[in-house]
Amino acid sequence: MSSQGRILKDKIAHKVMLAFVWLTIILLLVIALGLFIKAWPLFKTVSISDLLFSTTWVPYEGKFGMLSFIISTFWVTGVATVIAVPLCLLCAIYLSEYANKKVIAWVSPLIDILAGIPSVIFGIWGVIVIVPFVRDILAPMFGVSSTGYSILAGGIVLSIMVFPIVIYVLLEVFKTVPEDLRNAALSLGANKWIMIRKVLLRKAGPGIISAIVLGFSRALGETLAVLMVVGNVVDLPSNPLEAGYPLPAMIANNYGELLSIPMYDSALMLCALVLFVIVVFFNIIARIILRRIEKKIS
Amino acid sequence: MTAKLKMSQSDAACAEGSICINNLNVYYGDRHALKNININLPTRSITAIIGPSGCGKTTLLKCFNRLIDSVDDITVTGQVLVDGDDIFAPEAEVTDIRKRMGLLSQRPYPLPMSIYENVAFGPKLHGVKEKSKLNEIVEHYLKEASLWDEVKDRLNTPASRLSIGQQQRLCLARGLAVEPDIILGDEPTSALDPISSHHIEQKFLELKKEYTIVVVTHILRQARRIADYLIFMYMGEIVEHGPAKEILENPKEKRTQEYVKGIIS
Ligand SMILES: Nc1ncnc2c1ncn2[C@@H]1O[C@H](COP(=O)(O)OP(=O)(O)O)[C@@H](O)[C@H]1O
Ligand SMILES: [Mg+2]
């Protein structure tokens, strides 16, 4: 091929890729804008603080306080992260630093399968295993009675769902740490665990944050499985053994129903917008943290 | 201790700071990477291991500090005696063995922490806690590696900000700070510019008064410049070894002659 042809091809490829990047950004804006326009009528009748900071959700009286949903979203995601992060880290450390090749050859297809299971199956599994587990074992342990349909059940199910993706990313991150760096620490007389703590985890720090953010983002938006086990009660939850009603579950449960109530669809759109903003905000903050850490290390 | 008692007559040459290898064989899976290695390395001098790439130089070096342990599916038979202790004996404590050796790898790998922390890492592991003592150690070994003047004003900046030549000297300081008897280098200058390489070579020539130094190199001229003793390896075997001068000027084996002349590389 002539060099001119190659340059032309390069230029076109560059332009096309740039176009796709812009397309993604525009798509994001269009989604946000669409939600905003749909939610707009609500702003004219109800004040923003009543929408975001009130817990009174009585649609046919025109009261659309969505604080319970927002708080539930954070609760479920928080519980899932608290459970998933340490487990995933330990699991990934084991697989990358301790396990031999045979174990890895066995385990990685299993992780892949886990990643491909539809969320409704996780939901059913949550209903028949996790909900009774919370009701009969965990709740009595804390001296509370619970139906089992709770934020904790949602968090547990979610944590299992984010497991594969977080582990997968963590393993890739650990692979980028050179073998000779590990050896450098070992050759100074560090045992394996010290090497992992002081060198591997530090070197992999930014990557670990990325993995967690990825899991978090997935957890924030996951709908179906959570909806099946979380109880779906409109009330401000005060602990994880109570039922909750996260935003995605709320939207999915109510959209298409009762839309004859005035403003109801606007309120649901606003819920979607709030969820959207939370996810975007969270990702931006994570990026900023990541930048800081990367600067500090290198 | 027991290993010392068990020493037979032939091991008597195996003195303080020396490495003696008896019938060492290493297999990666089925691949026979080191074949019947028998050799005693002289103390307080520089031994260079030369040979074409893939002949097992790195593998041999990794046996000395047992970094070979972390390879999957590895089999090691035979003996490596360091100060008379069999380092592959079941009761041998691997961190103790590694404490006796400093390692310089092909590229410098500073630990992801500050310059100061890099040097203090080993001493801290081995129980030095006092800040003033650590300061002393860090300064001493940075001077020992001729790096002090360049970094004394920025000890708390990340080590990765140093140039690659400075990083390699930092790695040397870091290795010396655990007070080893032996320094191992696996082509330690191969990633460095000529001036930094020269720095490291000069350092080795100074350090050999106090340390046993083993360097893998594929640069014959480097071996000529610094080595007292030379080992030529080929396909997992030691073909020839002896005083560097003899091997370079008057090799006995045909393969050594060819390698030294540059026919095989
Ligand atoms: N981790 C490993 N697994 C399998 N084979 C290996 C491994 N490391 C090295 N080898 C093989 O052992 C032989 C010697 O390798 P090495 O000691 O690295 O040689 P050199 O350092 O002389 O270039 C080579 O043939 C190489 O392919
Ligand atoms: Mg090598």
C-alpha cells in the first residue's frame, strides 16, 4: 500500500473514532435532557427541596418526596460494596499470588459463568436462599424480627452479582504489576504477605479503585434482582435489616401503572434523573480521586 | 547449623560468604533448564556468568536467593550451600537466605514508595525501628551507592521520579541496606545508558573488597572489565569456568572459543 493511502486511512480512522467519542458524550446529554424535560412540569408545582428532601410519597395527593428512595439506593449499594470489596480483594489476591495454574484454570471459567447469569436468576436465588437466611438467622442474631426482604438481602445478592466483574478487573490489574517488582520486595527479605500489602496493593492502588468504582456503578443501577428481595416499602430505612426501596426498583415497579395520576410520570422521570446524576457524579468523583492517587505514586 | 556439621571433605572450601553448588538440577515442568551444576564461587571477588540468552543464567541466579520458589511447576534437586548452609533444606528459612543477598535485576524496580522508604524497607523488615537509626542507615547506603548527593534534598519524593540510572543505584543502596554478604546482579546494566553502566561497574569493583559478587552479563567487554572469575554456560550446562583472564584469552572448550570470538551469541 502506498504511504499516501496509509495516511489517508489513518486520518479517516482517527475521524471516525473521534466521532464516536462525541456521539457517546452527546448521547449522555440527550438522555439527561430528555429526563429533565419530562420532569419539568413537576418543578413548577412542587419545590425542589420537597422533592429531594421529603419522605412523603403520596402520588394522588401530589406529594412526591423521594428521599426514601435515594437513601435506600445508597444503603443497598453501600452494603453490597462493604461485602463485595474485601471478599473480591482477598479472592483476587489468592488467585493471582497464591493459587497455582490448575486452580486458576478451574476457577476462571466459573467466574465467567457467574458473570453471564441473568439477574432474574440471582433474584430467585435471593428469594429462596438469602431472604430466609436473613429472616431466620441474621435478624434473630441481632434480636430483630425481619421478613427477610431487606436492604441486607439486596446488598448480599448485589455483592454476588458484582463479584465477577470486580474480580476480573482486579486480576487484570495485578497482572500489570511486574513479576520483578514482587521479586525485588521478596529479595529484601519480605515475606509474601508483606510484599502483597506494601508493594502489590500500593502499586495496584489506582487499578483497585477503578475496579471498585466499576462494581459500584453496576450496583447503583442494578434493578431486577434487587427489586425481588429488597421489600419495596416506601419508608426511610434506618438499618439494613429493614426493607428499602431503591430508585431503580421503584421506577421499574411503577412505570406504566397509575400514569393517570397527574404528575406521576414526571415524578418517575425525576427519579430516573436523580439516579442518572448520582451515577455520573460518582464516576466523576472517582476519576478525581484516581488522578490524585496516580500523581502521588508516579 | 546441621548442614554445617554434615559438610563433607569436599565442601571444606565452602567458607563464609561463598556459594557452593553441588549437582544442581532445575526443571521447569519437563524442561531441563540447569543440568548438573557443580561449582564453588570464590568469595570477595566478582564472578561473571556469561552465555547466550536462554542458557539458564537467570535460573541459576534465582536459585541462589530462592526466587525460583515462586515459579509454578518447578523442580530443584541438588544442593546450594551459602555460608555452608544448604538453602534448599526443608528447615532453611527463606527470608534469612534472602537477607544475605542483595539483588539487582535487569531493569530497576523501585518499590512504590519514597526514596527514603525504599532504602529503609529492608532494615525495617529486619527489626530496625528507631527513626534516628533508620536515618543513619538511609544516608550511609545512599552514599555507598553514590546517590546521596543527588537525592538528599528530596528523600520523600516517590522513587519512580528518579532517572533510570539513579533508580538502579537506589536499588543497589536498598539491597546493601539489608547488610548482605553477597550481591547478585542479573544483567544489571542492560537497561542503563553508558555513563550509568560505568557507575555501576565502578561500584562493583569497589564493593568486591567486602562482598561476594555474582553478575550475569551478556556483554563480553563488561566481563573483561570487571570479572575475576568467569563461568561460561551453554544450554543449561557449565561448559567452562576459571579465572577470567584464562577463559577469555585461552579458552579450552570449542564452544567457549566460539562464544568468546563472537561466533555463537
Ligand atoms: N518461568 C519459566 N517457565 C518455563 N521455562 C522457563 C521459565 N523461565 C525460564 N525458562 C526457560 O529456561 C531456560 C533458561 O532461561 P533463563 O535462565 O531465563 O536464561 P538466560 O537468563 O540465560 O537467558 C530458557 O530456555 C527458558 O525458556
Ligand atoms: Mg536472563
